[in-house]
Amino acid sequence: MELRDDNLDRFEAEGAAPLPDTETRGHVDHDGARIWYASYGSGTPVILLHGGLGNSGNWGYQVPALIEAGHRAIVIDSRGHGRSTRNERPYTYELMASDVLAVMDRLKIGKAAVAGWSDGACVGMILGRTHPERISGVFFFACNMDPSGTKEFVATPIIERCFSRHTKDYAALSAAPDEFDAFVEAVGLMQRTEPNYTIADLADIHVPVVIVHSEHDEFIKREHADYLVRHIPGAEMILLPGVSHFAPLQRPAQFNAALLAFLARIPA
């Protein structure tokens, strides 16, 4: 039976499916932080970048699907998230993008596709624009590239369940488990003020891109997704019915099918 967790009841209680075991995991020291990563399987590499306040464990339903399809799945805890540390520098998407490159260098990955979710999608898009020689394509799920793309925040039970899970995970994984409130404020400041990509910036993206938008996304406007498709050369749109900002957890089979179809279309 296909897994469905539309209200995130299961995610709040248990989290996503556990990540597989691997010996290829560790930390890379970069720019004042220790960035945690893990690699699974072999084949064409795909880097999975989670959303704000989350961690790599949120990709528990995607990693096995990528391995089964013949890909190498690499997960990274963004600085300050999960098992990664941070220093006093403010968060920026460009800084987190540089962390991804440091992990790629540690793993000797010359080029990879990026699947990004929310904040992770923004990081992936920045990498696609600034380092196209390292990025084979960007699967851009549930994110904006300028402040006009976000909806006014409205708390919902689904968002509260997700936040509850993030709170528990941070306490269990972080090297600074008592600093959750400061962490939330620091990430929130970045989200309120970045990114600020112009139409000219979007036109300067020349890697394959798919913009993925959920029918019930709580944070991102549908018209902003359409705007990104219009202004990024060659970009395509995928609409996911029946799900929200948390589609990889709510209906993993639907999300994974879209991701694998994109990866099959881009150069290895």
C-alpha cells in the first residue's frame, strides 16, 4: 500500500523512514562550521538539500528510491541544522551553497544534480547559477527566489506538526541542543531578507531546471512558480496535486516519481 501522511501525523510521531546504513559519512570543516554529510549507493550523484529547520533525515523516503534507480544519493545537513555546527556568521544562502561545494570536494564529486526542498532548493539554484560546471541540474521544490514569492504566514496544524518534529530532532542531533530558539531566529532572518534574484539573475541560469510546486503549498505562491518558469531559460514546471509544502513526506511515491523522471532527462 502506498504510504500517505497528508496531515503529518506519522512524521510528527516518528519522523521519516530511517536513512540506510553507510560507512561514507562524516564532517567536513568549512568556513567556521563542521558540515555533516552521508553518501549512499553508487551511480550518478544526486545531492539532497533539506528545508529550513530540518535535517537530512527528512529525506528518508527519497534515498532508497534513488539507490534503487541507480543513483548515488548524498545528503547534507545545512550549517547549524541537524548534526552540522555553525559559528556566529549570519546565515546566507550563498554561504550554505559554499558548504555544499566543500562536501562535493571531500567526496571527489566533480558534478552532481541537486534536489532541493524549500531553503535547500534556493541553495541548489544558486549553485546552478554560480557553479554550472559542478551542477548537472536543479530540482527546485517549494521555494522562492525573491521576497515577492512568499505567502503571508498562517499557522496550520500541519505546519505545527512539522515544527514539533523539527524541535525534537534538533534536540536529539544538534551539538548545541539548547540553542533552538536562536537557531530559529537566525534562519528566519535569512528567509525574511533573502534571496533577492532579479530577472537578469534568473536569465543567467543555464543548467536544466524544473520548478516543482504543490497544489496546497502553505508558503509559496503558484504565480511565483510560474514566474520562475518564464524567466529561467528552458525551465519546466511540475505540479503535485493533493499535497503541500511537505510533499516528500506526505506522498513519497508521487514526489519520487517526479524526481526520478527529471533525473532521467538530464545528462549523466
